[in-house]
Amino acid sequence: MLKQRITTALVLLPVVILLFFFVPLNFFSIAIGIIVFMVAIEWARLTGVKTITLTAFYAILISGLNFLIWQQTGDFKFWPSLSWPNALAWDLPMLVLVAGIIAVFISIFIVFTYSTLPKWWANSWAIGVLGILLLPALFVALISIRKTGYLVDFHRGGGLVLFMFLLIWAADTGAYFSGKAFGKTKLAPVVSPNKTWEGVIGGLLLSVLVGWAGALILGFEIGEPLLYTSVLLCLAGISVVGDLFESAMKRVANIKDSGNLLPGHGGFLDRLDSTIAVAPIFFLSFTYFGWF
Amino acid sequence: MEVLSNIFYFIIALGILVTFHEWGHFWVARKLGVKVLTFSVGFGKSIWQKTAKDGVCYRIAAIPLGGYVKMLDEREGEVSEKDLDQAFNRKPVWVRFAIVAAGPIANFLLAIFLYWLVFLMGITDRNTIVGAIEPTSIAGQAGLAEKDEIVSVDGEGVILMQDVVESLARRLGEKSNLALEVRKPGYTQTQILKLELSNWTVDSDKPDILGSLGIRHSTEDIIIEPKIREVTEGTPASKSGLMPDDLIKSYQGTKVTNWIDLVELIRRDKNKQVTIEIERNDELKSVSVVIGSHKPDGEEVGFLGVSPYRPQIDADKYYSTRIGGVGESFSLAVDKTAKMITLSAELFKKLLTGDISPKSLSGPIAIAEGAGGTARSGLVYFISFIAMISVNLGFINLLPIPLLDGGHLLFFSIEAIKGKPLSEKVQEMGLQVGVLLVFMMMAIAIFNDISRQF
């Protein structure tokens, strides 16, 4: 299993580096559009949809929305709005981002209150609607991060996207290590029996560490270290919740991996569950505080 | 087409290296009584496979970027009672150590064999006689001048210019003085020049070790007469009426005597209208032409569409051949392999200490380009290249990073000292860290590779 996982990752590595750093913004956006399409297919399956027609309908609906956002606003370079972060203007991409963030908060609320109620999770309509808010926001957020400083330093946005993935990865890996070493208190015994509070704390710590290392390497201008650290902690926390949310859906839908497109890694949704929750907040908070 | 040929030679080179590496594990494992289940070149889906009489499944798989030998092991699957004594994990630590170490060692042995071939076949390359040296360059300040022959670098004898490059590579990122032994023209005895390296910088994007010191080979001074041999159809040159045997006298009023200078001027003037003065049948003529543009190596430059006569040169003046007898070549090959191993180690150490930039790391794309480039130059260069990569592969695999052979060796060594194996937990954590380290190295290397393309 591990061998297969590493093999897949090694083969994908050049593709990911090329995609993040070297292709023009339009290509990047198309690729993200395709990936979000895949994620939408897997999301539809998790809501309990069994037929191919409905699955395809859902994925096409979401991709249609993404396409519409693009058509309505034109140039990716001005996402989410021309005036951001100097002033808030309700351009379509900005609207989608904020809607996505609201959906993230609703999801957090659901995880904390309903996580033990399988009945709730079987409510495919609610989860389907959440997806319609969350997935376009993922699309907009990833492109908005990539386009940062696009005309000044072509590689920079790619570094920022990678940085976000490293933050999430750190929360995950830190949790794995400290959970193994000190794990005792179960975090969510029903949804994800392997997760412990000790693990979460380890994840938060490693994430903060990676966040500061990244700030040094990428040269963020950080005026208030305390604020920056708090945002990092929040993002790591949200990342854990995003993971839990998908675990809960999978448990109810009785699926182990959400797909098998990436041998050893499950599907795209398995790799991007935390990203869906983190990306919009990551982008808006980092730009709002002027750290990019 | 060049990309395809690069990929082709890359797969050939990698196939040879991986097969030998895995064969090392395979051979020693069987000698020491471990049952081998699969010997695979490449991974992923199987293209061809056959279970031989010896019970081993030999296979070739679709992704030619590696391979593996799968041995009987209780940690990876059920092992029947009667086979237990043939399981890898039941063997004493020295046996496991030997099996794992055999892979990198096989790569070093392959390198010795290939270098031996190279020396037997003889390698012809530019000799060590330098061309005109810029007096303000590092080499020029040390007193290196035109027609000097470099005899040794830091006490190591050199015969070909590539030996000089190799010896200099060892000093990358260092600041102390370099001793260059040279023979001035007309003298028999040699003298030692001290090159100051305190201000030495090498551009990590396009490393040119000789150029950065100001050392030029005499071939770079060969003057090519600016006389047209061929005009390519459909290019700006053919449209302007330029013809074979036209001698170009001046370009935009600048006198031209060397083809190389002319190329430089044309490259700068893409899409510009220019006037070229030529001599045709002893008559001077002016030709007006709009320079075109093309992208030979990614960068858009001006282009005319003419090629010159090859200058008649005396090859003996510029090239040397190094060739040896059977015994002599073998000891040279051992020596060369040992040198390449220490060179790898030194460069890696400097990478860690920050003396050389991580930008100088190269990955698979650079290797593919190297493979294609050397293969097109000739068999002996290709073999020499495979030998070098073989040493590199062996060396990298010996690094004490879990996931690589060296990581296993590290664990086995600790086991030998402690008397019992490390706990599963620690091994697993080590593996995670190893995966991260390997991925970081790969990511940087691939990033650099792609960056160099633009």
C-alpha cells in the first residue's frame, strides 16, 4: 500500500510542479476546473446518489457554475475582485468565496453537533447543497491564490498554492506522529476512531512551524506575529474539521476511499477534503492582512 | 524529435542502471539463501512476465523509472511454515545488510566496467591547450595565457579538457586557491599558477565552470570565414537574393571577419531591416534584408538562413585521445569510479552546508537531456555518461534516508549495535521522514529542471 502510494506520488510530482509553477494562468484554471469536476463526481457519490445520470448531472452543474463565474468576470488576474483587498466589492468570484466560507462554517457546526447522528448525514439534499457552495469556492480560491503577483513574479502564486498544501499536510502529518506517540483521548470516536486530541495538538504545532518557515522563505510581511500564529492555528483546525466532514460522509455512504483514480491515495476528494475547507479562508485572510 | 530521442536514451540508460541495481540485490539474496518472489524492472502495470523454473517471476513493467526485487518476508505476506528459513526478515542482520548493500555496490561495479570499456575504446575530446584568455578573468590574473597547456589541476594530471572540468567541479563553492600546473609554449618544464577563487561565482542556471574562471579552449578561437556555403530555401536570406559563395564584408556598417561575430549580430536584430555588404565575383554589393526570428533554445532570436564553410583545421592541434591497454584501463577505471564517488560525496556535503546552491540539483529531465546529448555524440560518450549516472544512483541510494537502501543499512547498523531491531513505530516514523526528504529533493530537482527549459 505504502509502495503504491509513493509510486503514485512520484509519478504525479512532476505534473504537480509543472501545473503549480510553470503553466500560464489559463491552463492552470482549466486544470483546476477539471479536478473540481472529478471532485464533484466523488462528492455526488457521497451524498448517496447511485445512478450515473444523477452523478453526472451534479458534476456538470458544478462545472457549469464554475464556467459561468469565469464567463461573467473574464480575466482571472482580477479575481476575486478588482479592488480587493483595498475595498470589498461584491464581484461574482468574491460572492462565491464568501458563500463557500459560510458553507465551511455551517459544516463545522454540523461536525460538532450532528457528528453522531448517521440519520443527518444520510440527508443527501443538505450535503448536495453544501457541495454546490463549497466546490465553486475551491475553484475560485485556488485560482485567486495562483494569480497573486502574477505579472510581477510568475512563480510566486505557485509557491503560495504549494505553501497552503504544505500547511494542510503539516496538520495531517503532525497529527499522525503525535497521535501515534501520545494519542489517548479520542476526538470523534464514531466518525474517525483513529483521531485523538493529542494528535490534533501535534498537528496544530507542526502547522504553525511550517507556517513560520514558509513566511521566512516566501518573505511575508508580518507585522503582528500573534495574529499570524492565530490564523495558522485556525487554518490547521479547519483542516482537521474538513477531514472529519469527509470521513463522516464516507462512513454513512459506506465507502472507504472516495475514488480510485490515484492508486494508493484514494480519489481526488480524499486528497482535497481539507483543502476545500481551508482554501477560501486561507486566501481571504492572507490577502486581507496583507501577508502575501 | 530531439525530445523523443532524449526519452528513448533516457529509458535505455535507466533500464541498464535499474536492472543492475536490482540484480545486485537479487544475486546476493539468492546466494545467501533468501527466496526471491519477483524481479521487476520498472513498476506499475506489467508488460511482460514469466515465471521461470527457479520459481522467480521475472517481469518488465510500464513505468521505467525504477524497479524492485520482492523477497519472501513475513511482514509483507503469509509465509508457509516450510519456507520460514528462506524469509528475509528471519535472516541474521549481516545477511540483510549484505543484500541491501548489494544494489549500490552493483552500480559502482557497473561504473567500473563501463569506464573500463570507455578507456579501452579510447575517448577523443578537446585537449588542454587554452585559447586567448581575458587578462582580467580569474585565470588571466593568475597568468594563464594563450597556447598554455594545462598539465594538472590541484596535483591531478589531466589529458582532456573534460578532465579539467571534472577536477574544477570538485572545487565548486570553495574559496581557497587552486593550483593549475601549466606548460608555456616552447618550454619543457612546467610552472604552477595560483588561481584565486575568493570571487569565483558560477551561474547555477547555466553552469559553465570553465567560462566562469575565464578558461577558454583553443577551438573557441578558430576563425570561420564569413563566406556563405548554403542558403536555406524560404528563409530571409533566400528572399533577399543572398547566394552561395558570397563573402560578407560588413553588417550595418560594422566590419565582419568572423562568422561567429556575424551570428551574434544577427541574433540581436530579430525582425529588423538591415543592410549587408557582400563581395560576389570580386564585386562589392549591398543587400537589404529583413532579419527573421526563430526559437532554437526557447529564446526568440534573429535568424537569417545561411551556413558557412567548415574551416579546415588540423585536428591534432586541438584534440587528444586517451586510450589504454587492458590492465592499465582497468586500473584507470577503478580510479575514476573512486574519484566520482568522492566527488559526489563532496558535492553533496557542500549542498548541505550551503556552499553550493540547491539550484544546482538536477533531476530526471536533465538526465534525459544528458543521455540524449551524449548518445548523439557517440557510443563512448553515452557509456561514459551511464557510468557517471550509475555512480550517482549508487551514491544517492547509500544516503542514510529511510526509504532508500542507505536508510535500511542505517536501521540494520543500529540493530547490530543494540542487539535487537528498532521498534516498528520508530521505523515507520523514520520512513515518513524519509519520504518527505526524498520528495523535497525530487521536487527541487524537478523544479530546477523545468526552470532551465524556459
